Amino acid sequence: MVDGKRTLLIVGGGIAAFKSLDLVRRLRERGATVRGVLTAGGAQFVTPLSLSALTEDKVYQDLFSLTDEAEMGHIELSRSADLIVVAPATADLMAKMATGSASDLASTLLLATDTDVLIAPAMNVRMWEHPATVANLATLRARGVAVVGPNEGPMACGEFGFGRMAEPLEIVAAIEGYFGAADGPLKGRRALVTSGPTHEPIDPVRYIANRSSGKQGHAIAAALAGLGAETTLVTGPTHEPNPAGVRVIRIETARQMLAACLAGLPTDVAICAAAVADWRVASAAEQKLKKDGGALPALTLTENPDILATLAGRENDRPALVIGFAAETENVVEHAAAKRARKGCDWIVANDVSPDTGTFGGDGNTVHLVTAEQVEDWPPLSKVEVGQRLARRIADHFAA
Ligand code: CTP
């Protein structure tokens, strides 16, 4: 997808800059060329030499460099790429972009360019949540700047929250998404993905939920878009950022998820990765339940619709390929094979979600792909890699 594409990578000044070196490696492995621009802050974290060695090119740092201008003027530099990637995009770089400041080489390039821009923000959580950054982000998005991440997690400064730069492979997926939309193997195909948990109300303030993070479903949607599919993601409440190039529909309950999925038909492929609550409270209270010192409230549960089985059982508009997940804690493959037959889907991605595997909420996943003909045991992978491998497998299926 990125083979032969020219990227201009602007490395801002943040601790995440070291991950940008890995990003260069990943992009070059895939056949892209990368030209590096290092801000003064970026040069505090990675050296021009390491960036130059990995890009196998000169690294640009100065706005007023006579030799650089003689070789390639900064206006030309800003337009010599198919995509500009800013990673890490610091709060300062985002502010400069939003206000049109041109005070150094990076900001000048970003102002002078007519090339599309993808940013991977990285900063302290308070800086990320500050109204100034929130407003800058909204401005950039409105101007068509694509955004990947940031992720939630522990930060170099010791705090916890949003602000960790997206992982190199997630940024690669976003870049592939950008280019893939133009010419990927799933171009012209439609994909529908469910992700995350559902929240089933007990009363206006309480709900039943589960520990699903949405990481796997979001990664699948990102990967499908990366291969060019017109992708709709129907997601329950998660902290995952919207994947680049994906239409995202946010819902809360299983019934809302079903309605959104049915509205998303027809589609070529449907992948149900959501951890849909099996039950909801039969009649959620309209007012907050009070303790009142009386009897404990009895919650009567009723079954939620099965979205996967519903999609697989559609008569006229059944997706050509329906894929479910099987979250199991024992006899993983056998239970998954039975689930595939019971739900009427074509493939099941079976994963072990026993607490000691760390699958729920974690970044890794070890899965088995169960089809009518065979069982494929995949090696331990990150959820991003599982998404990419599954998307590739779907593309091969449609190509065959
Ligand atoms: N699923 C769904 N709608 C539901 C329940 C599950 O679409 N109401 C989908 C999930 O997205 C997943 C698959 O069904 O793709 C299997 O989910 P899982 O939780 O493993 O299975 P259950 O249906 O809950 O079956 P069991 O309780 O027997 O494990």
C-alpha cells in the first residue's frame, strides 16, 4: 500500500521521538521513502545522524540553511512528498499548525504545503486535555488533517492518561489507510465492524458493562480501511481514538448496535468483534433507583439480540463474508467451532480471554482462525497485527 510512496516525516520534540525511528524502519520495510525533518526539540531526543541513517537521506533542520536552499528550497521540500507525517506532533507543533505560525522549518513546511498531513499527537495528558489543545485539534481536523492516536497509558512523566503517541504500527496502518483508500485490494468493498462493550442501563445513572477495550475491533477497522475498504465501525463506549479513514458510529446498548449495523447494510464483509452484553435489564428504571431502606432491588434480565447471528441469518442482504469472534476461557477451538455453526457465520476468530492471558484490555492477542474447512493457529501478535493479518486474509478471500 505504501510501496513507492514518498513520505516527509517531521519529528517533533517529545520523548516519543524515539518511536519515530522505528516508524521509519517500518515504512521503509514496506517500500516507502522517508525524508526526515527534525525540529530543534526533536533533536533533543533523537540525533540527526540516527534519523539520517534510517532514512538513508539527508535530514532537514534549518529554515535558513543556505546549502539546503541551494539543494532544495523549503517550499519544494514541503511539496515533494505524497503525505506529510508529524510524529510526534507536540502541543507546540499542533498550536503552530492551527495558528499558521511559520517560525521554524517544520511549521513553515506545514504552512507552505498543499500535501495532506497526518499527525500522531504525543504530550502530557494535561496538555492534551487543555482547552487550547482541544480547540487546536478541532481546528486541524476541520481543515482535513488526519489524526492517529494518542493512546491511553502510563506516561514518561509518571502520569497516566491520554497522550502516548500511537505505536509505530498503528501509524503505519493510518498511513496505509490514507493511501489504501486510493488503491488497496479492498477498494470498492464495503466493510462493517463492531467493537467495544455495550452498556445496558439499569437506571439513568447505572449500567451493566464488561471489560472490552475495543482495541481489537478498532484495529480491524483501521486495517480494512488501510486496504481500501469503505469501512463503518459501530462501537460501544471505548477510550480508543477513531481510526483514520473510518466512518465511526457510537452507540451504547446492544439494541442500538444492532440498529446501526442493520442501517449499515448492504456490506461485503461484517466482522463482529464487539463484546455485546448478552443480557439487559428487562425494564430499566426511568428514575434513579433509591436505597430507601427497603428491599433490595431485583434486576430481572432479558436476552439481547445476537447481532452476529442476525447478520449471518439475513435473507436478502446477508454480507458475503460474516466473521465472528469467540471469547473463550477453556477448550477454545472446540467451543469456537461450535459457535461458528450455531451463529451461522463463515469464520470465527477464537481467542482465549482467561484473566492470565491479559487479552481483555491488553495489546496482544493469540488467536485461531476457524473456518468451515480448517483451523489456523496464528502466533502471538499485537492486536494491530491481528487486525492487519485478518484484513489481508479477507482481501485474499475476495480475490480468490
Ligand atoms: N455477539 C453478538 N451479539 C450478541 C452476543 C455476541 O454479535 N448479543 C457476537 C460477538 O461480537 C462475537 C460472537 O458473537 O463475535 C461471540 O461472542 P461470545 O461472547 O464469545 O459468545 P456468546 O454469544 O456470548 O456465547 P457464550 O455465552 O456461549 O460464550
